[in-house]
Amino acid sequence: MTRGLIIAAAVLLAGAASAETVGELHENELKAIDANNDGFLSKDEFDAFSDYAFQEMDDDKNGTLGLDEAKPFLDIKQFQDVDRNNDSFISRAEYDAQMNADFSSADKDGNGQLD
């Protein structure tokens, strides 16, 4: 997977998820995320991609994202919005909560997939 995919995750992580945001992802990136090539992103595909992106951003592999790790992908305001307990780290739970909220927000028709 490419750095572009991680950036795509950061776009979603930043709370900007919408049908338009998903539509703005590069076609090759969407194809890489769409594991079964059906033209849709299921929640399972999104979760697998989200997991991959977190692991790639977590440079020191300590299970959290510090500001330096997130800086290439999130500005300070976005980082603070995801860091819900304000401890200057994005925990895996905070990341997952944001990604789940972003998926739900982007899934306008509630069918469990993004197109």
C-alpha cells in the first residue's frame, strides 16, 4: 500500500469524511482498499485499511500516535480533535472511535458500504 492510502486515512481521520471526500480519493487508492473489487468500500474493508494506516503511522510501534507521527497527516487542530482525552497522544481507541464515526458519517444511506 502507498503513502497515498495513509493520507486517505488521515483525511477520514480528520473528521472530513463525506461522500465527497471518499469520492475524492484517487481511483488507484480506492481499488487498493476495495479488496473484493466490487466498487464499494464495506465496513470490513474500511476497518482493514484503517488498521493498516494506524500501524503505518505509528512509527515507534507503541500503540499511540504522537504529534510528530501524525504531523505529516493531520494539522494541530485535527490532532487535538481526535485526541479526546487531551493527553497529547492519539490512542488506538481514540483513532478507532474517530474512524468509526467517519465511516458512519460517510455512509449516508446506512447500508454499511461507501461508494
